Amino acid sequence: MSLRPLTLVTGASSGIGAALAEVFANNGHDLALVARRASQLNGLADRLAREGRKRPLVVVADLLQPNAGDVIDAELKRNGYEVQYLVNNAGIGAYGYAADMAPDVRQSIIGLNVKAPTALTLRWIDPIVRHRGGILNVASTAAFFPRPGMAMYHATKAYMLSLSEALHNELANDGVRVCALCPGPVLTEFFSSAGTTPSIFPSFLYRSPERVAREGYDGLMAGRTIVIPGFANKVLCQLPRLLPRGIVQRLLAPRAIDSEKNKSISREGSSP
Ligand SMILES: NC(=O)c1ccc[n+]([C@@H]2O[C@H](COP(=O)([O-])OP(=O)(O)OC[C@H]3O[C@@H](n4cnc5c(N)ncnc54)[C@H](OP(=O)(O)O)[C@@H]3O)[C@@H](O)[C@H]2O)c1
């Protein structure tokens, strides 16, 4: 039996992932929405259906579980689908020095931001190539800055940026698009989940989830390698290429401010 192609969006229960799902739906894609919170996923699926789009398939899965890929794959096949476009959006951050972080938090950041998207990408490369589809990896402007106070998160996003750029070239001859979407700050649940606030960012860096999602979709479909929404964010991300690494590191060095959250860390910071 031939399977129908769809777009699978991880972390579609809120924020940028929900906005991305909507943009793909608006452009006629059949969708699978993946995250842990069934009620949010079903709420989005119901709304899209009410508004005249095809109701997405809802797949409740915890991407930190080793069998997550198998669970999702089985659900797709049961419904007659396979992946054409993969949107690796689910991600978490945590504020604090890496050495002070609980081991399970460190594992979760690497597990969700690096291991899961890598595993899902490689699992579905064949159908993605067969359908000449694409992969949209949600990285971050954090990918460009090795920032103390959120070292783990930034390093995972740098990995996703590097992976995306390399896969973009590896898969170009197969007609597959690969794009890293690198938003600056976006007001979502991300900041509260990460135990920090977005207040340190100047307002001109912000973009809405909807705008970020639209630019990500357009960039992917246009065959772009990297999309950085917003002019100021684009300029910021050029700095590490223009300045010597030592200067960039000094600019990013933590300021001596007591954090209310973690008194053992005498610095403050937050990252998109
Ligand atoms: N907000 C920003 O300023 C910003 C800027 C740049 C990049 N980003 C990136 O954008 C992506 C989306 O973040 P967001 O800002 O939209 O934050 P968000 O609203 O907190 O969304 C995170 C999503 O990841 C899902 N998720 C978390 N843990 C999961 C797990 N174990 N298994 C499956 N799904 C899981 C969450 O769903 P459940 O809780 O239902 O599982 C949720 O849908 C992330 O990769 C983030 O790093 C965010």
C-alpha cells in the first residue's frame, strides 16, 4: 500500500510549533502534530478543522522516550501516512551554569534539542527524499553565541545549525530542502519553562510566533539554508563572524548580578 505524504511538526502544542503547524496547514499540507499535551494538540487540530483545513493527526509522544520514533511511525502508518516534511521544533532550555544543573536537566536538553531531532531526521530521510520534501529545524539566534549561563542550550542550537547547513548540501541533489530557522526572542512558554524571563531583550528583537513561522515556511520552500527573522537579529548574528572570537566571548561574559533563582550563580541571563 502506498503511503500518503504529510508534514510532521514536533512541539506543536504551543508557541512557535503551533504557529508553524498552522502555516503548513494554510498551505495545504496534511499534518501530524506531536507533543506530550493531548488537550492542546487536539484543541489546535479541532480549530484547524473548524476553520476548513483537514484535521491533523494528533500523536501524543514524549520525545525523550527512546521508543518515541517507533510510536510515532506506527501511528503514521496506521493512518496511511509517511513523512514528507519534518519540522523539528520541540525544544527546551534551562537557565543556569552547566555544572550546577541537575544531571536529568542536562540530559533532557541534549535529548530533546539534539538526540531526538537527529534520530527523527535520519529515521525519515528515505520518505523525505522519495517525496522530495524537506526538513525545517528550529534552532535559534543562540546558535551563533556561546553564552555562559545557558551554555547547554546554546551549544545544542549550534549543533542544529551546523547539522542543518551540512544536510542542506548533502541532500540538495535529492531535491530535499533543509533549513535552520533561527528566531530571536519570541514570547512563548519557553521562558517560564526555562526558569527565566524575556525581559533582558530589547523589544525590537521580538517577533511573534506567527511571523517567525511564516518566515520559516517561506524560507524552507524557497530553498534557503538559514532564516533569521528580523533585521536586528540578522545583524547580531553576523557579529561572531566579523569580530575575533576572544572579543565575542568577552562581550558575552556574565555580569556579576545575583540571580534570584539560583544564588549559587552570580550571573544573569536568558536566551531565545
Ligand atoms: N521562544 C523563543 O524565544 C525562542 C527563540 C528561538 C528559538 N526557540 C526554539 O523554538 C522551539 C519552540 O519553542 P517555543 O518558544 O515555541 O516554546 P514552547 O511554547 O515552550 O514550546 C515547546 C514545545 O516543545 C514541546 N515539548 C517539550 N518537551 C517535549 C517532550 N519531551 N516531548 C515532546 N514534545 C516536547 C512542548 O509540548 P509539550 O509540553 O506538550 O510536550 C511544546 O509544544 C524550541 O526549539 C526553542 O528552542 C524559541
